[in-house]
Amino acid sequence: MSQTLNEQELVQYIANLTKTDEKSIRIVLKHEQAYMDKLQKNAGKDVEIDSDEVVDYVLGQSDVKLSELKVEAILDAEMKYLIDNGLADYED
């Protein structure tokens, strides 16, 4: 992982791909991070992430007013950005 995350660039990238407003994207990313932090705290070093569980968690938050498909699109676009920029990868 060679680069650092530019949050504003990430949000704009997701907004362009998903046609979603930046405020909604930031809310989704905030809740995704909270979910990941909780997993990390309970799991130790390596965390296996089930994308369906992340989507369900995000959708369960009272300030998320998006559809399941929109939340999935945001998270998919985030992962594409992270992979394209060398900040994440899929494990086999």
C-alpha cells in the first residue's frame, strides 16, 4: 500500500460514479468505518469482512436514508478507488 488516502478525492470519485451527494456518501463511509473499527477491536490483526453485513449495518443506522443498492454502489466504488490507488486489495 503505497499511497495515503485523500478523503475529499475519494468522496468526489464515489459521487461521480454513483451520482450520490457528498453528504450521504460521508454518512455511509462514517458508519462503515465504525463497523470496521468494531470488527478490528474484536478480531485482532486480520479482519475478514462480509460486505453484506457491512451494508446491513449501514442501513440500520437512523441517519442513512439511501436504498440498499445505493449503499452497495457507494461501498463498491470506495473499494474500486482503494484498489486502483494501491490502498487495498482482495485476499485469496
